[in-house]
Amino acid sequence: MLLWIWIAVVVVGLIILIAAAAPLLGRLSELRRAAVKLQRRQEEAMKLQEKALVLQETVLEVQQRAETTQSKLAAIRR
């Protein structure tokens, strides 16, 4: 008789554990999707950062050319 009580207690405990774990498993899939989204955004941000660095270098080159051209024009006008 005592054995059946322990079996019942264990079964009830397992049912409670499963009932508590089920919503968490649903949230895990949501977290996984959110993590994938964040990873994609991070990759996009890295690509944009690389493009921004290239653009910055281009702007510096154009600025140097403009300064060179301006100094040449100033020398010609003298």
C-alpha cells in the first residue's frame, strides 16, 4: 500500500514538472528565433561598418585631391 502512495507522489511530481516545463519549451523556440534575428542584424551591421570605412577612406581621398587642386589653382592665379 505504501508503495502505491510513493508511486502516486512521483507521478504527480512528474506531471507538475512537465506542466511547468511545457511553456518554457515554447519560449525556447521564440528565444532561438530572436537570437537568429539578432545574429542577422549583427552581420548586417558589420557589413555596413565595413562600407562606412570604405566610404570614409574615399571621402579622405577626395578631400586630399580637392586640397591639391585648390593649391594648384592658387599657384596658377599668382
